Amino acid sequence: MTIWRLLMISAAALATSSIGSQAGPCSEEIYRMEVRLEALLQAKTRAGPTAPESPEALRHNQPTRESIAATARRLGLASPQAVEAVAQGMARAREADRAGDLDACLRSLVDVQIAIER
């Protein structure tokens, strides 16, 4: 193995090992909540009524979490208050995570949990 190749492999290993250290204290919990919210939205959307295709869908644009949530709200699958509470709670959790405040992050995620259980 050449020195150049060994150097590149070492640099790649160092770069990947430092990625996790940049995450906040609550990043994993935020990720799990995002996965849970995504699954909940998809389940409610599949079980609920259908809507006509939007112009964005006709242009082959992929739906975003926000557009799916807006559609769920418009079809009555989620109340505007619940959608707003989830959005605000997730924003607070991300902000607390960036600030390194684990307790505030976890409290915000509990608020999100309460909002989706209503």
C-alpha cells in the first residue's frame, strides 16, 4: 500500500470519527422523534381520505415533511394546534441541542410527545 493511499484512508477515518463528536447531547433523541413523527404522518395519511395531486406532485417534486403535515392538517388528520405544537417543540429541542442543554431538549421532546398523543 502506498503512503498516499494510507494517508487518505487515515484522513477519512479521522474525518468520520469526528462527525459524532459534533452532535449535541440530544441529537439521537431528536432523530428518533423525527423518525417517529414521519411514521405517524405516513400512517395517518395512508389511513385518511385522499386529496387531488398538487401541482408540485405533477412536476415530480418529492413531498417534504412540511407539505405532508400541511396536507394532513388540511384533510383534518391533525389539528392546526397539534401541528404547531409539534413544530415549536422540535424547534426548541434542536435549539437546546445546539446549546448543549440536554434537560431543555428532553423537556421539549416530552412536549412533542404530549402533542402527538392528543
